[in-house]
Amino acid sequence: MRITILTVGTRGDVQPYIALGLGLQAAGHKVRLATNALFHEFVISHGLDFAPVGGNPQEIIKRLKTEASKSNKTLLPKKLQLKAQFWRIFCSGLERLIADSWDACQDAEAIIYSQLALPGYHIAEKLGIPGYAAYTHPFTRTRTFPHPLNKFDFHLGGTFNWLTYIFEEQVWWQFTKKIINQWREETLKLPSIPPIGLYRRQQKQQIPILYCYSSAVVPKPLDWPDWVHLTGYWFLDCPSDWQPPTDLVDFLAAGPPPVYIGFGSMSGLKPEALTELVLEVLVRTGQRGILLTGWGGLSNADLPDNVLKIASAPHDWLFPQMAAVVHHGGAGTTAAGLRAGIPSVIIPFGAEQPFWGQRVADLGVGSALIPQTDLTVEVLASAIKTVTSDESMKARAHALGEKIRSEDGVAKALEIFHRYLP
């Protein structure tokens, strides 16, 4: 069977779908992964067919940073301003994403699409083939917790939680509906989607949804329907022929397990200032540290002997050798830290990151999340001291890691995929 997987975004929005694609390919299917051209080499290096769709996600991040830095006289709260800015920027490239996605799916017999790969649902309808939603975050309405893109410091109960999903659905639908409906009517010759949006339509059609995270991290809410499935994580493991750099191996062997510190694009913080803060924290806590690239143009010659800067290393190889991980709370990095069975300190920068940070804290496998506005040497030092010395937290993290490692999310996703085929 020919399957196209549509996904767009950052590396964390691509890597799990490569793992799923490899599982489908091993099951005898022919798989094409359609994503941003930025990830061409990443995809084909794993033996999957590739098709480019959409623009460069790094440009969206840069434009968001620029917009966020401008003074805005609107009365809307900052979070809502950023949300609106994201969707305006995203929609400026939506027509290209639609055209590219259509081309990538022409010979497909089934389509799997991620949360931002909006054309997938409509293309599957037009071609009359099975379509599957595959998400990394819980986007299905529930009264159990609010939408992951809504982080509130207060709790107003189940009805409020439910309404946050309706709000998020309407935000993205109101920004995209004009382009989507025009494409449906003029090109696909399909009826337009009503003003209320896609959710009710997809619910009536019982479109299967696969969530690629563990039920041990976020249990399935009781009010989710049967066609919504938690599969477990889709991990893409380190290639068997990968060799770590000599300096990294030597550093790890030279002392006790270090603390990993990396924040992705570090949006909103100045790398130089953050470097100074982190180095001071490591001094105060007496910890060795591994810093991910992006730290103000520093070379290792600029760093003390107990700190090493690296460009990259597979998380499944590196994280089990760490004392703890400090990061931004992206779904992929959070999953890797939990799988390794070590505690986390999460400093979220936006999007769904506060949701994962709160889950880590609620599960007792990491410190309380640290908002950017609260990030100081004292606060981060206290969090690192906690996660590296709290034996109960370490035991909980170890147990959760064992549970996650015992799951085979790709295998379960394949079973569900085949179950829904005509």
C-alpha cells in the first residue's frame, strides 16, 4: 500500500513520523514522508521516500521573534497577540502548503497527517482514501484538562477546560477557513466547511486519531471517544553506525554524570546572557554540564573544564548518561528525558511546552516548571539541586522510564492503522 505521511514544523514535528514511516515500511508498505525541504537529508537518510511541502519553519520562527519584539498597541493580551501572529504568518504560506501537499498525495492509498498539515484531511476526502490524524499533543476536547496551548494558573473545572478546546479550534479555523474553503470549492469541487469548523464534521465521520505519547504520561480521558487512541511514543533510535565524538566520550568518562542543558532555538532569550547564567548555576550547584549548540558563539576553549559544548547527539544515547536534563519542554525532548528515566527541569518558551512541563512536575519526575520571567541563577540552581538530590524523584523517574521503554508505540500505531483500513 502506498502511504503519504504529511507533517510540517520543527525537527520535533518530523522525527516521530520518520519512526512511524519506518514501521509502516517494515510492514510492507511504500511510505513517502512529505515535509519541509529543510529535512530532506534527514528523511532520505532513513530510507524513506521524500516530498517537499511548505516553506522553511525557521523563517516562521524568525518572523515570530521579530513580531514579538515590536510594540503592539492592541488591547489583546500578549499570548493572544502571539497566537494571532503565528496564524497570520502560517496562512501566508498556506496556499503553497496546499499545492505541495496535493502533489505529494496523488498516488497515495492512505494519508496520515499531523496537526499543522491541514490539507491532509481534505485531500483524503477528495481522493476517497483513508485518512488518519496523528498528533503529538492532546487536541481532542476533554473536561479533564485544558487545551495544551492554553496555560492557565487557575482551574475553573471541566466546562472551562472543554471551552478552551472550542476556543483554539475556532482560532485556527477563523484564520484558515477562507483559503481552505476556496480551495475545496474551486479546486477540489467539495462543499465548503460550515462556519463552526471541522471538529464536529470529523467527529461525525469518526476520523481515527493517533496520539504518539504514553498513557503513563497523560492518561486517556474518560470522555474521549473510541476512535481516539494513545499508542505510546514513536521513538527514532540512534543509527547503529553512529559514533560519538571523542571529546564527548572523554568528557563523560572524566567525572560523574553531567547535567544536559539545551533550549532549542532559545526564543526570547539572549544566548550570551543565558550562557553566563547557566555557567554560574553550574558553579553554585557543583555540577558538570553539557551545553547544546547555540550558546552565544562560544567555543569549548571559552568554557571551564567541567562544561562541554556539543553540536548534537542522539538523545537516546546521551540522556541515560546524564544526571538530569534542563530544556524547553518540547514534546520530543520531554519524551526522551522521560524515557531515559532521569529527572527534568523545564523552562518553557511557548506553544505546548508549558503543558509538558506541568505534566513532568505533576508526575513528580521533575521540578516545578520555570517560566522565562522567573528564570534567575537562584531559581535554576535550586531546581537543579532538587532534581539531582531528591532520591524519591529519581526513583519515580526511573520507574516511569522503565514503563515507557516497555511500550512499542509504533507497533500499536500499525495495529490501529490496519484495523481501520477498508
